[in-house]
Amino acid sequence: MPRSGADLALLLLGGFRSLADAATAELARRGYEDVRPVHDFAMRAITAGADNASELGRRLSVSKQAAAKTIAVLQERGYVARDTDPLDARRKRLEVTALGFEVLRQGESIFDELRDQWERQIGSAELASLEAHLATLVGALPVRLDAPGWIAHDLGGPA
């Protein structure tokens, strides 16, 4: 009997959870036990231009208050800093710190290692096929967190 559409959605979510949980655990083993997936999403959004709580909330599809809490955690842990805007001294903008960029680099490395593990489990051709099929179904560009159901090229903006 074929799987249902809900089964497919759960398998895709399970694949994401499997990778995200394994990456979080490996980051902890590497000394970053305080990093969660939302922190990665937030730092990437800040790097892409979300330089205040309102914009970060929009990009993460969360309230300004939730974004402000995430920012406070990232600042406390040294991953993000608020610096004076060079164009408006009254305004403070968010920036990812060197430590934050190191966490992002470590995360990327870990995801490459996890991809390699999946490749060993199912084979190069099968993984390449899976990736190609997913790119066909959801688009080749990364999914934007600020626009559920849309990909960057549909919005005319950067990924």
C-alpha cells in the first residue's frame, strides 16, 4: 500500500530532525553545547541583513518579542553583538561576531559530514537522486524562513 501525503511530510520532517539533532549533538561535543537550530537560522538571517528584532522576527516568522529573546540569548553567548549604525548613531544594528561565524562554519562542516554518512548508508547515486528530486519538488534555491511555502526566486529576493 502506498504511503499517504502525510507520511511523506513526516518523512521529510524526520529527515530534517535527524540531521538537525545530529548536528546539534556534534556541536555540543565540539564545545558549543548552547547552540540550537533556531540560533543558526537567526545568525544566518542577521548575516543576510536582519539587523534588528523586527526584521529578524519577520525573517524567522516569529513575533518581535520572540526574536528579541533569541537576540538576547545570542548576545549573552557572544554569537551576536549590537553595534552603532554608521549611518545613524542613534540606531544599534545586529552583527554576527567572529565566534558566531565560527559556530556557523562548524555547523556547515558537520552537515557535510552528516551528508557523507547518508551517502555511505544509501550510496552516492541514491543520495544524488534524492537531492535532485527534492530540488525539483521544492526548488534549487534555499527555502526562506520568512515566507513559508515560497522560495527566494519566487519572491525576487536573495536566498
